[in-house]
Amino acid sequence: MRSTTAVDVVAVGKAAGPMLRAALSGSVRMPPRHAIGVSPIAPPGLPPGVQWHTSSHPVPDARSVAAARAVLDVAGAADGGDLLLLLLSGGASALMALPAEGVSLEDKQRTGERLLQEGAEIHALNTVRKHLSAIKGGQLAAAAGGSVLTLAVSDVVGDDVSVIGSGPSVADATTFGDALRQLDRYGGRGGYPEAVVRRLTAGVSGAIPETPQIGDPRIARSDVHVIGNCRSAVAGASSVAQALGYVVHVIEEPVVGEARLASYRLVDVAARMAQVPGTPLCILAAGETTVRVTGTGKGGRNQECALAMARGLAILGTDAVAASIGTDGVDGPTDAAGGIVDSTTVTRAVAAGLGLPERYLDDNNSYVLLDRLGDLVRTGPTGTNVGDLQIILIGSRTDG
């Protein structure tokens, strides 16, 4: 064992750039032996010596595999006196991906795409991912020669650390059987690659060892802390809204489930609260919805959630505006972070000859209508990810 601990720093996820920069600017007391970053975009101004991997999201590719191998190599080369500092954030599941034996990268890509198309929520998606991977579900920590400390920025409702980035350094509470049931739930196993079904079936029979479970001694020296989540975004929005003169109401229950149905629930809350006349109100909520893709259009869950609120806002009887925004600045396979609608969206769309919002929602084509109305929210990648934020404003501010 070394007399002096060596530290290796690995940052993976959409917030990898700022997290790595913060760690290297003095948060780590001794100079790291290795520093690796993995994210969709290479940030400017990284110190020399950083091994950077620009990777792929939301579907992994060969760059994701190369990044995973590099991280495993560093973790495996450590000895008992060393520390791996893992800085984890949303998107890590796709950005660092290493197919398990018998499964190809294409198999993983097809499986992930199918689950997303079928509307699988993140817990279900990552349950499958962990059992098709050689690094997720505690397997990175199991491969590490030394201790592991994970600091995570959570994009997962409930902050389940075994789901953030598919829990590479955390015990896995799910099994091969759970993963196989997710295939059955989302489209049926007949629609997935044969190699995927074969591996999961073999795991159920005991022919393949499970991912490291709770109590596994291989991950006894791994610790994890959540240092940021959706409550951070809600708190920031609340502070700004109050400074602008709004009375703030926070919906504590996470916004989850089908995006369109979630939007109806949000408008119901707004309709009840709009009964108080003269109150400039800001309603805030956060979470992560899903979309079961049945159309051929373009959009993302936030754009669909926002557009689905337009009809309800039109009949509130008062001025109102609503937005649903991804805090990472990326909503689905588009250049938008989300969308914004108001009490006039429906009439504006009809007046412009674009038709009713329902036509676009039915084709999962929210992007097109919002774009033509000038109501997309475009921020560009933000360098963080704490889930999605929904905002509804009702009435006028006190400053007019």
C-alpha cells in the first residue's frame, strides 16, 4: 500500500466540464495523477493534462466505448491506498458505455432507442442498461483497485444514486429478471435484439453473475453523495420570481409520466389557483416526463409538455404563460431546451393557418408548431443537468 494516497479524478456527464474544472481548481488537495472528462461537448479552458473524451448522447457510440475503457483502465490500475473521485451527472449512461460480453454496441443502441420510443422512464431504461453493461450497476467500483468517492449532480426524480448515470459506483438493487420484465413492459422482448434477450435470460437462469448487489464486498469502499438536484433549479427560479413580484407556489410532487398527461395536471393546478383575483402567481414544478412516440414528427418531452398546456391556458379566463424546459438546454433530438406557450397560443396558431396544437401533438411534432410561432426556448447546452423545470405565470406583476 502506498504511504501517500494518489487521487484520480473522472468527470462523466453533461456537467462534466464545470465539475472537473472546479475539482482541479483547488477542491482536490493534491494534484490528481489522472484527470479524465467525458461529455457531449469539450469545454474551453481545461488545464493541461486532462484526458478529454467528447462522447455521444442520448445514444452511445464508439466514443462512449472508448471513454468507458479509459475510465476502467484508470480505476483498475489503482491500488488500495488510492482514491478515485468520480464526478457524475446526467447523461453519463450513454456517454460512458461498454457492452457486456455477448452484446454488441449496435445491440445496446437498438435496445435503448426502442425503450425510449416506447416511453420507458429512466428507472426502467437504466435497469436494462445496467444488465447489458460492463461498467454500470456498481461494476466500475468493483473494478477499482482503491476507494471510490462519487459526487453526483442528480437529474433523477427522487435522487436514486443507483439510477444516476446507471450507478457505476453504487450497489444495484435491480436484477436480470427486472431487466427482462422491462422489455416485456415496453414493446415485448420479441422487438429487441436476440443477443440482448439471450443475455438477460441467461442472467435470470444464473448462468451470468448478477451486477454487484447490496452488501457485495467489492464495493464496500465506495461512497456517494448527491450535491445538486432539481430542487436547486426550483429554488433559483423561486428566488427570481419573488424578486419580480410574483407570489410563488411550488408543486412538491414530481412531474412524471406521459408528458401530455402531466401537462393537464399542471394546468388543473393553475386553474384552481387562478380563482384568486389580482394575485400575480408563479407556479413551479420539476421532474422528468416521458413520451411514447407514435407519430413521425420532431420534438422532445418538454416541447410536448408545453404545447399540451396551450389549450388549458386558453380557457383560464386570465392572462397566463407556461414553459417546460430541460435544465441541460437540450430537449430530445432538437436544438431547443423546451417550449413556451400562453393564453393566445391556440388562436395565434389558427390565425397563422397552422391549425390546432392537437394536430401536432398527435404526430409528436411539437417542435414545428412552436418554431413557427417563435415559441421555442433555445439556450444551448448549459453545462449541467438537474431534470426539467415547469413554470406557469398567471396575472400581472406588481410593477405592471
